[in-house]
Amino acid sequence: MASILIIDNEHPIRKDIYTFLTRDGYDIRTTFNGAEGIELAITNDFEFVMIEQKLSDYDGLKVLQSIKQVKPETVCFIIASEPCYEIAVEAANLGACSYVPKPLSYEGLSFHLSKGAKHRQLYIEARNLRRERYNNLLELSREKSMFKTVLNSINGGVLVINSDGALVYFNNASLVNLNLDNLEPGEPILKKLPPQIIKQVSEYILADKFTSKVSEIELEIIPNNKLYIQSVCSHIPRNNDNFSGVVLVTRNITQKREIEQVKSQFVSMVAHELKSPLVAVEGFLQILQNPEIKLTDEKKDEFIKRSSERVKSLFQLVNDLLDISRMDKKEKYRELEVINFLEVVQSTVNLFELEFKKKNILVKINADEKIPMIKAERLEISRIVSNLFSNAIKYNKTDGEIIISLFGNENYLNFSIEDKGIGIKDTDKPKVFQEFFRALNKQTRNVSGTGLGLTIVKRIVESYHGKINFESEYGTGTKFNVKLPIFKN
């Protein structure tokens, strides 16, 4: 049964209320003191508290206010010996359920308690609804926060648009992909989108019913291939054949487009490089096979020799392409060993001796007394040296000079090859390490090569965590500098 606290400094009143209500089974406690009444009400869970308006130590309204601040669900009544309209209003404002005038009767108390019970029940229900609403809002807020976190963490841009064309949601990536500064939920979004996307989205918004079909387009957002995106649009289903809007997902494919472009250019260059020697060989063979063309034995030998040279250049090109492919895929197997770099240099110079002597080129080797060792595959190191040395011969002048320098420091072996040849034009310098690049001018017209040598050299050097650069002045010469990590036993 419900519990009641009676705070009244008149003993007869406390006794009367006790007598009236115990017959109905209420659990009753009494006190004549306002301070004790506040303490009892706060530390216990009384359903009802009856407070005398004028207590010996406290004003009844003060007691009411103190209890309601801590126990708002407790139903309080003010009992008044001298009822006053203004006090009744103030009591109601402080949270009193009723203002009960004396003398008290059983019927009167029963009526006020019944009214108070309904008041308490309504308060508890309202409080529970508020808590449930708060918890639901909290859960909704957590879900929304989680949803927002997930969408903002993905690379793709996401736009949610309702059936009226208003923006419902967007993530940060969508601003970047569409090159927009800001968006506001609720604003008409179509006018801010590129024309191709407006057309794409409109087809879905104006549709009569839901479709599972997905639309996908690619478009340029910032000219000159600075920003290229893929836009994917689909309906958001609601029920039956209806839809609530569309979702637009954008993805930055600029890098993909660049790779495709480079790949296309690469294939085109490879085809061109393969076609040129094949055309030449075919021409020589047709001449040799034509019975109407009378050739001397000397001329036939020359054509056969030139065809052989062209075929060799094709083999070299194919081998270079295979090496580049293996490096890209990191499939190349290496047999590492400790290498004396000076020995590789001297071996390479001896190998090309006939070629540089034909042009009367002077070769100088400047090396420290103690050259640090490196750990690498000998064939790859030989390729670095032979490629750079071969270029120094090819692009040198008659009676020119090649200076090879070798020295070590704490971490690197430093190797350089300098020629006094034709040099490289400033416009060609950024392209030196590109695939198939060969400087074209009257001085290089008759120089053979695949255009892949320096590309391979750079990749080999960098695969050992080394560095390569060059200095060149057109008409004066070129110097290539290579740094390779030394082997520390």
C-alpha cells in the first residue's frame, strides 16, 4: 500500500489523519518538525506528503519547495488552517497537487489522495516517456554519428537526394570529387551539379516507379585531366514499386585515367619501335629476293649485315621491355654478392675499348685508394656501368674525353661518368629517364639504341635504395652521378 508522510505541528491533526487513513491500509509516518520532515521525505520514497502551511520552524511552502527539488515525483499537499487564495496559487506553482483546508474529513482526504494518485501516475508515465524519448534520441544520434563516420571514412563521395531533388545527406569526399566548396542539407542540389550528372539524376527522380538499374558515367570535372570522376546513380527503394530518392556515388578516377593514357602511349611507342626495324628488314629481304634487281656480292653482304643489326636491336628492345616488366612486378630474382665496383668499371672499359678508340676518346679513371664494397647482383651493376659508359661514347665528340670518378663516404659509394660530348638541351632534360626517350637532333640522328637504357638504369639504382641524377650543358657535355649504399660487414 502507498506510504504517506504527515508534517504538522498540531498533534490532534496528525492523529486524525492517522486514524482516517490507517483503516485504508496506508503506511503512515508523522513529524511535527519541518526540518525533520524534509530529511524524511528526501531519504525515503513516500508517495504522498501532507505539509502544514505554518510550521513551528519552517514555512510550509519552503518545505514543499525543498522536497520537490529532490523528489519531483512525490505528491505533496498543503494543509491550511487559514486558507488564502494567493498562497494556494503559489503552492500550485511550487508543485503542490492540492491545497487542503482544515478541518479535515475522511471523505475529503480520500478525494485528495485519489486525485494525487492519478497525478502521480501521470507524472511517472510522462517521466518514463521522456526517458524513453531521450534514449531513442540518444540511440538515433549514435546511429547517425556512426553512419556519418562510416560514410566520411570511405574514399567515394556519397550524395543522398530525395524525390523532390533536395539534398538529404553528403560526405566530405563528395565535395572534393565534385569540386564544390559547401553544401547544405535541404537545399535543391541539382543546379549545383555538372550537366551530365543532372541528366543522370533527373532520369531517376522523374521515373514513374522504382528500378534496380544502376547508371554509371565518367566525366571530367576540372579540365586538362586534373580531376576525372566516375558517377554511379541508383534508386533508394521504399516499398512495393516506390522509391524515396536516389543515391549518387562518385569516385576519383583521375589516376586510373592517367595510367590508361600512359599505357596507351606506351603501347603506341612499343609498336612504333618494333615496326621501324621490321620494315627495314622486310625491305632488305624483298630486295635480296627480287631476281630483277642485280646486286653485287658485296652489296648483298651489306644488306644481310644491316638486317642482322636490325634484328639484334629488336632482341635488345624485347629484352629491355621484359626487364622493365619484371622490375614493375618485382619478379626478378637476384643473386647478391659483395662487389668491387672498380673491377666492374675496369672490365667495362676494356669491353668498349674498340668503340672509344674508333672516336679517339681519352678515358680517365679517378678512384680513391680504398673503394668501399657494395652488395648487389653483378649483372645489374655491370648494366649500370656499361649503359652509362656506352652513352658517354655514343654522344661524345671525336677526340673527346670521358672521366670516370669513384669515391666513398660513410654511407654511399659515389660513381660518376662525365663526357665532353654534345650535352642535353634544357627542353629534353625532364624526359631523360622516360621510356623510349631519345634526343633527336642532327648530332644524334645516327646513334642507335632502344631508348630504354636510362629507364632501366634508374630503376636498378633505386631498387638498391640508391640515387641517380645528371648535370648537362648542351654543346659542352653531360655528367651522370650514381650513389649506391655501401656494404658494411
